[in-house]
Amino acid sequence: MPNFKGGKKYKSGKHTETKVEIHEINEADGQMIGRVIKNLGDRNMMVYCNDGKERVSHIRGGLRKKTAKIEIGDIVLISLRSIDPGSPLENRGDILAKYERETHGQLKKMKEINPKIFLTVETTGTKVENDDGFEFDYGSGDEKEDDEDDKDDPESAEKKREKRKEAEEKKRAAARSVKQSAGDDDGGGINIDDI
């Protein structure tokens, strides 16, 4: 076997290639694919699932011990918890596995997977890269909604901007009047001459 890897200690090491594993989805057991959209802390993640619902999912201990770091935008395999319908814990699940980036192309080809899972993840105030290499910058959710409304009616967008400017001017004027009234009132302060 020729030594294409290099190094004289090559022959003493293991020569196995790591194969990226695609985890099978067993829908009968309540498993589905989802994309992590938010880190909630304490090993809980908000996951956008294949059926279009958002679920709080917990990273199970075995996955955590394997040091598979799960971040926002990762595609994961989750298992739904079987709880009575109507319970507050109904929309919960457990994260069983993480799909590596090399497998995303194969997952996109599967017909039963929702294509919205592979779109960019919208996070507040951060940039997230899409699989295609494009970057998107999202601000707060309010600005985004206003921008969508602005596209429909440019006149209402102009009115909204004017209202915002007027509200800011009123706040500034109120702050100036408070400062001036505090500066004019010498009776409440202590002067050096009084001591």
C-alpha cells in the first residue's frame, strides 16, 4: 500500500477512513428531522421540526458525552415524547443525533423532508450562513415586520418614519425640560457657601 498520507509514522497508525453516518428516521417511533433555531440553555434547544412546528427539545446525556457540539443552525434527529394530548409538555422532544454538514446534500434529496429546514435560520441580531454560502443579517423582529409592510405600501412606510421621528423628538424635548427644571431649582441642592 503506497503512503499517500505522508510521515514516517504512518505505517504504525490505523488507516481507517471515517465515514459520515446518516441516521435512519423511524417515523413509527415518532422520530423526525429538525433544525435548531434557538439555544434555551440547560441542554434545551428550540427546534423547527419537519412537520412545521417548533418544539423544545432536550439534548440527551449520551449525545452530550460524545462531545457532539450542537449549535444554532444544525440539523438534528429528534424523538417526540409520547404525552397525553393537551398536556403543556405535549410539544417536547429529545435530540438523538446531529447530522454533519457533509450529509446535508443527501438529506435535501429525500422527498419526505420539508425543504424549509434547509433555509437560513433567522436569529436576532446575528449573521447566519446558509449552506449556499450567502450571509443574511437580521435585526430585531419588529424591524423585519415593518420592512415587510413597507414593501406593500410605500406611503404608509413614509408615515411610519415620520411618526417615529416625532416620537423621538418628544422624548428628547421631555428630557431637556426635566434637565432644565432640575438645574433651575437651587433650593434642593447643597451649596458650599451654605456650609
